[in-house]
Amino acid sequence: MMYTSYDLAWIFFFYSFLGWCLEVIYAAVGRKEFVNRGFLNGVLCPVYGVSTVFMSIFMDSLRGEWLYLFLGCMIVGAVTELLTGLILEHAFHLKLWDYSKERFHAGDYICLASSAAWGVLGFFVIEAVNPLLRIILQKIPYLPGTIALLAMCAVLAVDVFMTVTALLKMKQQNQAMADIAEGLNQASQSLQAVIVRLVHRRMSRAFPGLKKKEAETEEEKEALLCKDSVFAYGCSFHKIVWIFFWGACLGDIVETIFCRFSMGRWMSRSSVVYGPFSLVWGIGIAGATIVLYRYRNREDRHIFLAGMLLGGAYEYICSVFTELAFGTVFWDYSKIPFNLGGRINLLFCFFWGIAAWVWMKRLYPLTSRYIEKIPKRFGKILTYLILVFMAWDVTVSAAALARHGERARNIPPENNIEVWIDQEFPDERMEQIYPNAKMTDGWKGNRE
């Protein structure tokens, strides 16, 4: 079932409201009082809307496969909850929930029980509620439905603005953001004070165990001393760019060698047309570093389990995205036992877990030290050169893949750029760069 942007927008608002209702009922049963459990002031919990949108996009192909659908929705929900918790903590220094006392938790923000609840919720969403919701949406005239969506988006935008601005003032996260909040609200200081008090009071009631990040840990004090003199200190933007670059290159080399010994031949494993770079590995290693950096000193099992979860979810999302965007399947694990829709399998999820442990415990400290030895000014210049080159490489690769699909459907070039792409990247070269790529049936057309 293909979802349009119109469908996904309604799915977001519908499940955000249902999620808010569930949170309110949960709080009412446990605390015997009405409490707005949402992060926002309105009647929406966006984490539910975002999770169900992702489930609808990436998990709908698993309808009918109950176990795999449950596991897939469990992973999507857990990853969304983890990222939401990390974003809120880093943006506002708030910890709205904490599963550190629960059994089988990972990173304080997810645990087995909550993840299983996401799996059950997603299962019913995909199998039962979404088909019914689609029928209802088809009966709503498009114009009134669009107007209603625009109105809800406007209300949501105002709510987000008010809540975020109040939290920035309330927490005084840093002077720059406080100045922004001050400027945005200078027209009505009294109203701002009221909003801040209301948000603070509501947050305290909704999350009694609300935690604030301590002012300055020893690590933060050290970072303040080193960030002005050391290039890419800590988990900074520049370091993440370099990690992405080297991770993409290393990933391509590892996969190439693995294919040589497992399949008996050399083949390209690059994601782009220029250079040996695997974007899946580069983005995966960079993303894992961002998420797991704060947990790098945790026990090995935590890093391994987090790597399995995040790596499996990431690989699945990449598979669905490339199929939807380019009509091409770059890998197929359907012949490997314990696979999920041919997109991921249990064995490779173990590899992701091992890779996360090896990276965070062994390779990252070494890599970090070498990156920080680069001269600061020279390193910044190289960082931006890397970004420009990779942006060009990805753009050309996307255009070449798009034309490869269009040629399969006998669509002629329409401008000089497409003519150049056809000359520079004919089918023979594309098949060498992407030897395992397969066109999906919807993109093949009637090739003569």
C-alpha cells in the first residue's frame, strides 16, 4: 500500500492525538488525576505520530507476516524513542523519561518492555487501523481535508514555538539561544513570563521524575578548555565529517574484500560513482558515533545490543529508501535465514553489533586522537572540501541512478545534463559500479 503525503500527514496527526490520549489515560490510572503528558501544550504527542509514519512507510510491506511485522515495528519505535530522548536532552538539558531501573534497558531511553509495546502498537496500526483510516480519508473531500491539515499544522507550529521558546528561557541552556528567545518574545515580556511558568508547572506535573543535566561535568570542563586549541575535539561537527569520510572508505574496502573471499570475485561495493565510498557505512558509523558517544564507557553488552538495534533499523530504512527513491534494490537477503523482508537478517545484525563494539571500544579512541592532531585551520579547510566533494559525488550518483532507471523505461534525455550523464555513465558502467543492483518491477517498464 503506497501512502501519499496527504495520507502521511493525517496519519501523523491522528496517531499523535491517540498517543496523547494513551499517555493521559496511563497517567490518570497511575496517579488518579488528569495530567497532560505530552511534551507540547496541546493534545498531541508527536513521537507517536512520527513513529507511526515511519512504520507506515517502512513496515507496510510486511503486512501478513506477523512476527516480522512485530519485530520491525518494535525496532522502529525503539529507535524513534531513543533519538527523541537524546534530542530533548541535548537541546533542553531535560530527561523526560528514564528506563535505567527497568530490566533489559539500553541507554536509559529504551527498554525491552517499552519496545515490545511499540511492536504491539505498530502491528495493530499496520494490520487493522491504517486500512480503516485510508477508507475514511477517501470519503473526506480533498479540499476540506487539506484545509483542515493546514489549520492543524499552523496550530502545531504555534504550540512548538511557544513550548520551545519557553523551555529555552526556562532552562537558560546557553546565552545565544536565550538571546534568540528574548528577541522572539520582546514584544510581550509579561506574556512570556506567564507561558514559561505554565510550561514549567505543566512539565513538573507531567513528569514528576524530570531530571536536569548537571551544570558542568568534568568532561564538559575539559571540553571548554580544549575546544579552542584542539581541532575537532570531542564529538564535534568536524570530527563527525571526518569519521563519515573514512568510515565510508573503510566500509567499501571491507565489503570488497568480504565479497572476494565469499563469492570468489572482486566487485564494486561503492555507493557513489566517484571513489570507493560506501555511504551506508559512512552514515552508519557517523550516526553510531553521535548516538553512542555518551555511552562509550558503558559495558560491552550495552554497546553490542545498541549496535544490533540501530544497525538493523538503519540498514532496513536504507533498503526501503533506495527502493522508493530509485526503484532499485541494492541488496537482497531473502535467501539468508532469519531475514526481515530480504532487507536485513539476524546474522548481519550481529555483525552490526560487533562493528559497534569494535568501533566505539577500539577504533574510535585511536581515530579520534589522530583526527585531533590535525592542525586546526588546515583541518577546517579540509572538512569543507570533503563536504563539497561528497555533495557533488552524491548528486551526480543520484542523477546517474535516476537516468539508469529512465533508460530502462526507454525515456530519452531531455536536456544537455542528461545527455552528458548518458555518455559518462552508460548502462555498462552503472552495472560495474552497482553489480548487485536490481530494478524493481514498478520501475522496469517495457524495455525494448
